Amino acid sequence: MDSLSMNSISDDSVSSQGQITVLFFATLKERAGTRQAVVELLPGTRVIDLKAQLEQKFPGLAGMTSTVLISVNKEFAFDDEQIPTGAEVAIFPPVSGGGLEELPTLFAITEAELDLNDLLKRITLPSTGAACIFTGMVRGITTRGDPHETRYLEYEAYLPMAEAKMRQVAEEIRSRWDSVQGIAIVQRIGKLYPKTPTVLIACTAAHRDTGVFEAARYGIDRLKDIVPVWKKEVGPLGEEWVEGDYLPGLND
């Protein structure tokens, strides 16, 4: 059990040093079963850590925190921001005035085989009329660059950070293409053989001419840049870890 799960949450409404007050609104209030709670914070607690902590304490919030909005002292806050002690934090869905449907977002690191039909179904709304799906595959033969044969790839990931960065990629997609409805980002790990899908980025929208192609392309490019996943390539001549050359900056 990690240190976050040891933190306690009570219904005391008075915040003090080492604590924050969390306010719940709309759907989140009903799912949590309370209007507010006081949360004990560890030093350096970030918004994404708080989301995980709240999901543990309030099971009704499970699966919702990837699309909620967070404010800290009445200003919007984002996953990697640290929360000061004594802060007032609000958690709420996107404000009214948009669509009535909650926008589905899912991301995962998994050893299981990718079920493309199931993943697409999970990000499709009644108003969806277009989907753009990118899947990376294990090549058995590489002809570009240094031609060679691959027997299999072995993927590994830094799981907590990879999931956080996948969430960030999804948020970046939504900030650039407000027409995107559903987003799925899934990466397989473990030993994968040629002709096997390794990664999936899928975006759905009402129409094909709303940027859904560009959104999916952006998603896979950003995943390759900032999501900590590595692969070891194994072939007849030996094995080697494949490294990229992108160095993330402060905004990544």
C-alpha cells in the first residue's frame, strides 16, 4: 500500500496545517455522498495524487476523476501542480452549457491483448459519427534505415508516471480539439511478437472533418515523446534497448 492510501479523510470542515478542505459539486457531490471533506496532505501532494486519494476513499468517484475539473483557492489547477496546505480545493464536472453527455476518456498500461472493438465501444457516444484509430504493430522485418529482423519486442513502463502522462496527453488533445468526444490511450507491455498491436490511440467525434484525424496523430506523437515506456528489441543478432532522442521540457 502506498503512502497516499494511509492518509485519512474526515467530515470535519475546519482546515489546519497539513490539511485541505475539498468541496464537491454536482455529480461529484452525489457520487461522494458529501458536500465537503477535510483531507490530510503529505508534503508535495499533487492534484493527480489527490484524485487517486479521493477515489480510494469515495468509491463512487472511481473512473470519474480523469475528466473532472479541479480548482485550488478558486483557480483551475492541473495534475502536476502541488497543493499547498490549508488550501480550499473544489472538484466538479465541466460547467453547464456544453453537451449533456460525459465525455469518455480511458487510458491503461496492460499486458492483456488489445480488444479494438471493445475499446472503441467504450469511447463512442450516441452522437458519435466518426472514429480515428491508430495502432502500432510489432514489425518482424524492418526495411527502413538499418534493415533487420525482429523476433519479438519486450516493453516495460514506469507505471504511475506513464498513466499520469497519458492523462496529460488526453487533456492536451481536448484543449486543442474541443470537437473530440471520446479518447482511448492504451499501451501494452511484456513480450510481444510480430503482427501484434502494441499501442492504441483512438479519438471519436461527431464528424470526420472536425479534427479527429489530427487529434489521433497528435496523441501518438505525444505518447512517444513524454510517456515513459521503453522497448527491447530481440533478433537473430542479439538484443538492444531502443531509446528515443526527445528531451522533455518544463511544459511537458
